[in-house]
Amino acid sequence: MNRQLTQDGRLRHLLTLDGLPRAIITQILDTAESFMDVGEREVKKVPLLRGKSIFNLFFEPSTRTRTTFEIAAKRLSADVVNLNIATSSQTKGEAILDTVDNLAAMHADMFIVRHSQSGAAHFIAQHVAPHISVVNAGDGRHAHPTQGLLDMFTIRRFKGEFHNLTVAIVGDVLHSRVARSQIHALTTLGVPEVRVIGPKTLLPTGVEQMGVKVFHDMEAGLRGCDVVIMLRLQNERMKGARLPSAQEYFKFFGLTPEKLALAKPDAIVMHPGPMNRGVEIASEVADGPQSVILPQVTYGIAVRMAVMAMLAGTGNA
Amino acid sequence: MHASLPDANTLIARLADAIAPTLTPDTLIVGIHTGGVWVAERLHALLQCAQPLGTLDISFYRDDFSRIGLHPQVKPSNLPVDLEGRAILLVDDVLHSGRTVRAAMNELFDYGRPASIRLAVLVDRGGHELPIRPDFAGLTITVPDHQNIHLSRLDDGHLTLSLA
């Protein structure tokens, strides 16, 4: 069932944080910790993945995620090829598995896959030869495991432990693969209280079954929180019937200094980016002393290095 | 035939005596995780070294990574001072193939260009596979390939050598 792990329980692909054992998540975070100092050295590279070829397969555009994967791979000394497939062969009608087969024939060792369809990375992982690993860099509404992991890394860096935290995830949970990955990771790591805050139209029905507390009133939801994670409100969601307007949304669910004051005084504010300032978050908060949004980006490199190093070293590469 | 290996602390004292005349004030002592760090800590104290102690985890530089993968417990390397132009004393517990030392030197050079690197090991057990020899060795013996010399640390900090 767990396609992500080898027979002996090591990481084979990274597709979702749902069901990923706590020991593996902790190992990724610990390994990322030791990659942190590589970015601060004279030579910002280690030779671990020398001679390996990593293909960034982005069927959906993304600047930040693709760039951090690329930097991470380069710091591991891998050769990186970026393919923005939305604008190349897909438009010529090439099937996704044909693209993958062609790249495998070029001796690819790892695929980093971003796709608007949920399950795309699983689909590719099922198909590839045993020596190739697949990392899900975001599939539809399903999962964005490296984002979830870097968020856990950020929380651990600022808060130390997970077992005594109250964490709130605020906004468009319904369309957010990031939120799903965060909820799985937070519960696996033993966070006793995970809250989701948002209007009814933007929370999935039955979200309580993921082990979270639901709040439709942001003030109530933020009270006593150690970590506040804001989600990006996709602009296209506002065109439909789910929300009246960006101004209205900001009034009720935008994070302002006044609302943040309800959380614990040392609460940290996170956001997976890119931010809509004045929609889900006020600039005073985004740039304020409690914001750890830029450290999240830096940590994302170390976390992705850890994932790639663990995958490439599974012994099948 | 090696039923009783010498006491590790005696060997460390012997190493320190040999190193002392060659130590300059700017020399940085760097221990390789994990056993090498234990030995380096002792040497650092015995030699009253002016520089802070450096530590190196060579997991990201191993030449057998693609066969055996990443060590599950990688510790951060910590080199507290600039390596550029510095004299370095690299410390490990046991010298065997020499591959760990090669990896350590590769890693050091990614931090800067040292003026010199010398190698001190608690035990040189033979079986070298690379042209790497210690400048200082507490003990030089020949151990068959199928046997291993292991340094362990007890809860009270006492170091002991064993052969298995």
C-alpha cells in the first residue's frame, strides 16, 4: 500500500505525507538540519548527488517551488534539467508517460513533478523503472509534501517541540494541497490541537475527520495559538460564488495585527507564498516581527536537499 | 592475540605528547564524528589549544553513498573559524582504508583553503586503500580485514577500545 517506502522501510518516492511514518518525517527534518550550514559556506555544495540527473517536470507553472528544488539539487551537485511542460510537448499532445519514458531514456535518476491533476505524481511513480525516484511537488488539491515538511521544519526551529502546540491553518483549505499536507504532518508529529479557520464555503466537508477543530470565527480560532499558518487565497476562487469580494474576505479572514494579538504573544506567522497582501494577510503582519515567511523559503532548500539525498541514497539509484 | 588493547586514555596522552611540540597557536583541531570527536575533545583539553574545537560529519562526502545511502543520524559539521590559510590537525579514532580521511579533506576544502592538514589517529590498524598515512598515531598494529577496532564511550565519558 505504501508505495513511498522500500521493503525495508526507507524512502523510495515522496508522494504524500498521509501515512508517512513519524520516524521518516523526523529523519528528513534532522537531515535538513545538517544541510542548513551548507548554504552558509564558502562552497555551497556537497558532492552527494554528483553524476545524478534530476528533472523538474512542471506541468503547472511555479517559480518558487521549482527554483528551490533546482537550488537544492545543485547544492547536492546533481545535474538539473527544468522542463516547463505546460508550454512544450504537452501542447503538441504528447502523453505524460511518453514524456516520462523519453526522459528516462536520457538516464534520469529523479523526477520532481508538479501537476494540476491530483494523483499525477503517483501515476508516474507507478510507471517508472525501479532506480528512478519521484517527488511530488504539488498535485491538484491533493498534496504538496515538501511544503508540508518545510513548514514542520520551520515550526520545529522556532518552537522546538510539537507536543505542546496549538496550530491554526487559516483560509482556503478546500482548494489547498498545502493544508492537507500540513494537517497530516502536524497530526503525525503529535501536535495536540490543529485548528482550521475559514468560511464554510472554503472548508472541505468532513474536514473534522482529519483530526482538526473547525472554526468559522477567526477571532475564536486564533485565541491561544502558537503557530498561525495563512493560506493563499487563489484569485480564481473569487470569481465563483464562494466569496463575495477580496475586501469582504480580508475583513473576516485576513490576518491583521489586531487579530494576531489574540494568539499567544510569541506566536509565529507562516505563509507558503506567494502572498496576496491585503487579501489574506496585512503587510504589517507579513513584514512584522512575528512573521517567519522568509525563513520558510530558506529552510525549503535544506528540506528539499534532505528529501533528494535520502531518495538517491536508497540504494537503488 | 589482541585480547587486551592498550588503554585509550594512555594512547591519547601519548598522542598529545607527540603533537605538542608541533602545535602553533592558530592550529585548529578538527575531530571526525563520532569517535574522532571524542579523541579530539581530549586532545584539545590536554594541549590547551587556543582555538575552539572543530567537528566534521563526513556523511555528505562518503564515496559509498550510492551503495549504502545516507547515514540516518547526520550531525552538522561545525568549523568555528575561517579555514583560509590555517593549520589543521585532523583527528579520527581508527585509520583503516583511509576513505573517511579522504572524505574529510574534501569537505574541509569546501570551507576554504587550509595552509596544511596533518592527521592524528588513535589507532592505525593497517589495511590502507589510499595513499593516506597518519602524522601521529597512538598505536600502530595490524588487524585482519574481517576484524574491527571500535572506540566506545561509557556514560561517565571513559573511552575504551575493543576488537571484534
